[in-house]
Amino acid sequence: MAKQGNNFKNAKRSGLQPRMPKKPVGGFQSWMVVGLVIAVISLFFFSKETTLQPITIKQFESMLIQKEVEKVVIVNDKIVEVSLKPTFIPKYFKKNTTQKLVPAAQVPHFEFEINSKESFERFLEDRQKAFPRNEQIMASPETRTGPLDWLGTWGFFILMGLSFYFLFFRMGGGAGGGGQIFNIGRSRATLIEGESKVKITFNDVAGLDEAKEEIQEIVEFLKFPKKFTDLGGKIPKGALLVGPPGTGKTLLAKAVAGEAGVPFFSLSGSDFVEMFVGVGAARVRDLFKQAKEKAPCIIFIDEIDAVGRSRGRGSMPGGNDERENTLNSLLVEMDGFATDSGIIIMAATNRPDVLDPALLRPGRFDRQISIDKPDIIGREAIFKVHLKPLKLAADTDPKELAAQTPGFAGAEIANVCNEAALIAARRSKTAVDMNDFQEAMDRVIGGLEKKNKLISPEEKKIVAFHEAGHAIAGWFLEHANPLVKVSIVPRGVAALGYAQYLPKEQFLYRTEQLMDEMCVTLGGRAAEEIVFGKISTGAQNDLERITKLAYSMVTIYGMNEKLGNISYYDSKGSEYQFNKPYSETTAREIDEEVRKIIKEAYDRTKKLLKSKQDKLTILAEQLLQKEVLFQSDLEALVGPRPFEQLTSYQEFIKGETEKKRKVAKDERDLAEEKKNAPKKAPATKKAVAEVKVPAKKAPAKKPAAAKDVAAKPRARKPKSTGTDS
């Protein structure tokens, strides 16, 4: 199958071509546009006669009374053109002036505007009442259509025609080629093959070992299909990459495009969405038509939730939902009545809960590959990839960086590395060291440091005691996360200070752990009340977090004795959209239990801080002096933490050390086995030979001796294994 695809790729292409950069518009169309522009400019600037001199109606009246006018013409009921008698031309057009002498034969000579034809005729008649009838001049009307008049009549239709031409023919041709109006329904997928191959490979993807393994298997199936088909296996029809933003879904797809030896179509889910009815479904059909011509191939749809949202959600009754039509067409093409093999669909989304169930079933997406945020080992691998292009100092340790960035996705780790390099360059350093990475982490987590923000001494004191309350509560609570640093330097939009902790790599939390976390969060508000006897608005974010946590404990995790083991959380989000799944009485009980949990945590925090008020004051005063304190400073000020707990980095290093010891032990055992094996083998063969040859001469004695000799090697083996272990 792969061979057939490669042969097809090298053969003469009669249909689709790889998408190339657009050529500049040329030929007849460009010359036509240039000609039209020149014609319009010429009409505006060169259509009017420049020999006519404008005059006022008073001047005309004087000429008329003095009988200097020979002819009067009313043009289009708006302009009057005046021709002088030849004898009076030199009077108005003299030599040696800036005006040229107008020849007597060239008429008219002057012009002026009028309001209406009838009023001007009455004016002309009134001024010539005293003249003999044969000397009276009558105005002759005349209708003229110049180039500008023609443009005013037909210009709108020409403009509309050009607009339709560029909208449908030119833009439609850009979408699919050929310049036809119906090319707006052509697919906008980018075809990657041959020279346009992506440079990213699986070596550039780190921290996604399980996902890489599954994706590599698909690529291997395309390259070596016989290996799988010989056992009766079939090529997977689709793989859906699911995970939070920034975890590397699109990067993994780029690696597939770089590694796969088959054509790769790449597009976004929004490329199917269009304002015209039926365009989305037409683009889906055209995409699969192109893919069938290039089969075997891969189609990658990024952000598929833009088109694959569950049908029936948010649609108006009786309305025509274009997105649903597009999804129906996609479902049929992926696994319908007349579908063909050889096309693998890959898609990525961070919202699998909104996708239609028909899209997720096997046969369309056979595999759903979960790409979560990496653990500490994955983060170390990702750091190693992003640290390669940087000039690093000798003290840079990827393991320590991985331990200090819990919860970071791959995109955030890349941002930290880039920020550290920028900080080092800003300070004219020759290498990026750990201090630069620490500042980069603070920049990514807390925002930009605002050193020039003016804070009054009173507010600064409140912030210092608030952050000291967080630090002391976390220091003396067993299940709280270990403190990394506490700062009262303003960062970000509204943060006047912050305390940074290093959470453990864990997935399950017990009730006492959540309660301790709530107490630490309430430490700032409790410290303010204890020290100042008043509270401030600085705890707004803390209160928001503990309220969400308390409601989660009661309504989601079933950690409340009164309500019991019940959860009102709907993971699919398909139900309970308008009505709560509990009564008003239960809602009242939930509110009461939440208040009780928060009050219990607050009272416990106040009791703890009152017992450690001297340490709270020492820490706050030191914060006012230094502004930033680290874990070592806290140990020096308030003493060591009463609970022995290893940090994630220490646990990681400890685990790595034990793993290395185990590997070294296994290597020693294997070397010992290899060392002893060659010596034992000849002795065994010799003993067997002695058993076989003398057995024919003296069968009574020799077999016993042979049994002893042959038993020796078997007796030594368990002994040596026991000693090594």
C-alpha cells in the first residue's frame, strides 16, 4: 500500500498539485485594472475645456447692455456659454498678459452657472426690452453628454460588475484554482508532501512517550503495512488527540507530517465554516475527494470542536444549522456507506466534552489519545529539548527546573526558557543561569514585576502581614505544600504580593489535605484581623478560591457528612443546564455546610496564627526590609518546619539515585554471570563425556561418580545468586 502511494507520488500528476505560493496577478486582468484607473483619472482631469473663462452674471449683464454678446447657449439647464462679437474680443483678451489671445473663430469665450433655465430666460428678456427685435439675443438650449456624464450613468453598474468579478472569480480561484465561481466550495487544506516536508520529527517531541508510541504505530503502519496485515490487522481510521491547551497536540501532528512518507493534509475546523449555505459540506466532500486521489494519506483537523460540536445544542427550532450539515457530511465521509480505506483522520481538541458522540465512536476515531500536562520526568525531557539552543551556565539543572514548575504544559516551559534567555541578554550575560530561570518562572506565574508602583507605607505593611500569614500557616500545617518564596513586590495587574509554594506530584487529595490548603489560603485574611483588628479587600482572590473549593467538597467530591456521598457534577455537561439537580431545601443545606466548612477553617487558622504571633511579626518585619524571602530565610527566622517532608525535587533525586543503584546492581550481576559461565560450561561437558564413555565398561560405579560431578555446577548457581542478592 505504501509502495503504491510512493509510486503514485512520483507519477505524473493529472489532478491536484501541492499548494504553492500564489503567483502575482498578471496578464489581461492586471492590464484591464490599470487601464480603467488611467481612464477614470483622465476623465476627471482632462475632460473639461480650459479655454472658457468664468464670469459673473453682473459682468454678463454689462456685456449684454453694451451689445457685445453675439450668442448665448444654455448647456444642460445649468451653465450658460457666452460668445463675443469678433470686434470686442481684444477688449477682454489682450496681448502681453498671462491669458492667451483667443482666435475670433473659437467660441464660446465665457461661462457662468445659473439656477434654472426659465429664470435666466426671463432675465434675458427683461434686460433687452429696450432693444429692437432684430438686435435681441435669444438663448438656445443644448443638451450635452460628456465622458463624466456617461461615467455617472454607467459607473455604478461597472463598479458592481468589477466587485462581483473580484469577489467570486478571483477569490474563488484563490481558494481552489481555476477562477470559477463555484470554487468557493473547494477545500482549503494545505497539502504537505515532497519538497514541502515539515522539518519537525518525533525527536523534537518530548514528555509524550505514550502518545508518541501510539502515533508512531500509525506512521509505521503507513510505511510497512505488510507487517500488520499479515496478522490480520487493519489500519486505524482515526486518532483523536485530546488534552489541555499547550500540551503539544499540534506539535505531535507536525511530527507526524515530518515523519510520515505519505501526503499530509492539514487544516483547521474553522475552515469548514462559511457564511454561505452548503459551503462547509461541499468543502468536506472536496477534501476527501483530494485525499482519495492521494491515498494512502493523513488528514489532520486542528480544533475539530469548531465543526464537531454535538448536534442539537444551541440550535434554533426550525432554523437551518449549517454547522450540523457540515458535521453530517464529515460523519458520512469518515465512515459511511461508500467510504474507502487508506485515509487516516487525525484531529485535535481541548474540549472533548462538546463533541458529538457519533464522531467519537470506533470506526471514525478508533483511538482517543489523551495528552495531559507532563509529570516531573516529562517536564525534564521537555526542558532538555528547549535548553538545547540556549547557552547555559554550568549550574543549570533540568531536573531542578522540572521540579520547580509543577503543572506547567510544554508551551509554558518553552515560554520560561525563552524569557530566561531574554532576561540574560538584557543584562548582557554570556550564559543563562539558574537566577534567570527563577525570574522567568516568576514572570510567567505572577506577571511582570512593577518596581515603580507607588504603595503607601500603611498598605505595604498590610500586604507584608497578609503574605506572612500565608507563609506561617503553610509552615506549621502538616499537609500544606512546602513554601518556595514569599514576596511583597507588586506583579501583574492587581497582585500586590504573593507566596509561592511547590505542590507535590499527586492526583488524589484527602479531606485533611484540602482543609489544610483552605487554612493556608485564609492565612492572609486571619493575619490582618489579628494584627490590625480590621480586614481589607486584599483577600478577594483567596476568598474566591476557598469558596470554590468548599462547594466542590460538598457538591462534587461527597466530603460532607450531612449530605453524604453524593455528587451533583455532570462531566458531560449535557444535563442540568437550566435546572439544578436538587431542591431548594438541598440548596439551602449546601450553602449552610459550605459556610460551616469555611468558618471552621478560618477559626482554626486564627488559632494557629495567634499561637505563632511573635513569628508572624518577625517574618512581616523582615519582609518589609527585604521584600523577598526564600525557604532558607524562613528557616532562619522561625526555625525548621516541624514536619519532615521531602520536596518533589528531593523525592525525584532520591528516586533517580535508587534507580541508578538498581541498574548498577543488575549490571554487576550480569557481569558476574558472564564471568562464571565460560568456566562452568567446559567442566560440564567433560563430566558428561566421562559419564558416557565409561558407562559401557563399568555401569555400576561410573554413573554415581558422574552424578556427583554433574551436580557441582548446579549446586554453585543458587549459592552465587543468593550472595549477589
